Amino acid sequence: MSTATKNGKRVFLQNEDCPIRNVVSQVGDKWSILILFSLVEGADRFNSLKSRIQGISQRMLTQTLRDLERDGYVNRTVYPEVPVKVEYKLTPLGEGLAKSLWNLVSWADTHHDEIRQARENYDQSNR
Amino acid sequence: MSTATKNGKRVFLQNEDCPIRNVVSQVGDKWSILILFSLVEGADRFNSLKSRIQGISQRMLTQTLRDLERDGYVNRTVYPEVPVKVEYKLTPLGEGLAKSLWNLVSWADTHHDEIRQARENYDQSNR
DNA sequence: CCGCATCCCCTCAGATACTG
DNA sequence: CAGTATCTGAGGGGATGCGG
């Protein structure tokens, strides 16, 4: 895991190739997970995605899709019709990622109230 | 999941309280996961964490620990010795989060090469 | 030992306008 | 329809110096 050990404790290496960072830093941004989970239900087109992911700008949708494509999570297919149609689809790698994210998402869903409660308590104590 | 449905497709709401965003935006930052996984092995002190997480600055370690504490993932205990000793420890909530992140991390580890390969291919094609 | 305060750069991301 | 280009403000995060 790009880790070493030092007096019995795991040390996380800073280096370029830490898999945790390489994956999480991509997936952890503001939009990637939402796009990923939108595409789990099947291929979809640019503007359809845009309307399903509320609040995303055209710019960020384009950019995030490019990044996801670059990492091999998403395939982009252009259908040269008029007007143009572009479809985005998860690759097997992308489906694997989404699957391994599912735990996290359902955990987040279950414990959401608990977290919000903790935040309130903390903010009240420290003001 | 803070989602609705529109002609058979899931729509992700933009609103304040999307659990996915609330959890992922915290955990998805540059350092949180590394700290979380460092603490899975047991409570630890500030400077020990600092030396285990290579490249983290004092500022970001402090700040990220505060955020994790605020969300209820981490407990902070001050031992008024001389010099002071401060210990950080996962709460049950934090342990639950770490556990649900484990899938993702091990997936990342397994597919790291595949992703790097995809990146290289993409970068070569688009230059 | 464990922080907080300050300064400062650089990237992220929204708004807007324009193309094939 | 599916983008690209440009401008801009907000904030993430490093470096450094001080304080209990």
C-alpha cells in the first residue's frame, strides 16, 4: 500500500505513487462520485447527465468526465448524427470502482444524522 | 440518498444535505484518509502522526484533525504533563468510517497499475 | 510538545460568451 | 447538442515565526 513500518506503526509514504492518493484524490473531488453513480444505471448523454446532477456547471461536467476517462473509468463515444450525440459509459474498471464505493456511500447515508449531530455539538462547545 | 427519479433515472440533488457530499467532501481531501488509517492501528500523538504521514505540514495536520474531531470521527485528549502530550483516537463512528473505506482502499491498491496504464495511454493519444 | 497566526501562491470552480 | 475559451473570486495548503 506504499507504506512502510516504523516501531510497529504503519508509515504512509508521501511519494508519487501512493494508490490511496491516486484514487481518492480523483474520486474525492466535488463531482466524480455523483457522475460515477449516475452512470452505474447505464450509459448516458452529456446533457442528460447535466440535468441529473443538479448544480454542476457545463465546464465542470466536461472536465470531470475527461478526468474519469483519463483514468480509465469512463468511455466516451461520439455518434456523428445531427445534432451530435455523445454517450458516456462506465468501463469494467469504472464499475469496479463504483462497486467498491458503494459501502462508503451507504455508510454515509446511514450515519448522516450522527455526523450532523456531532458537528452541532462541536460548534456549540467551541464558540 | 437525497435523490429523486426522473424518467427512470436517478437524479442527484444539489441540496445542502446530500450525505454523499457531506461525507466524501471531508474524507476526500488531501490528508483525512491517511490520518484515519493511521489511527486505525490505535491512538497516537501529534508528532508521531506527523512523522508517519510524510509530507504533511503542521498546519494541515492540526486543521484536518480538528475537522475530523468536529465530524465525530476522532477524539482528542490532552495529558497535562510537561511537556504536553496530546493523543488522538478514533471514535466508534470513525472506526465505522474507516471500515467502510477499507474496500475502496484495497480496490485502489489492486487496480493501481491498471489506472496508471490508462493514464499513460490517454496522455499519449491526446498530445 | 503542540499548536496558532500570518503571508502568499496556486488551483478549483462558477459565470459568461463563443464555435462545429 | 456538446463542447472550448477567458475572466474572476474563493479557498486549499505550504512556509515561517511566535506562544503556552
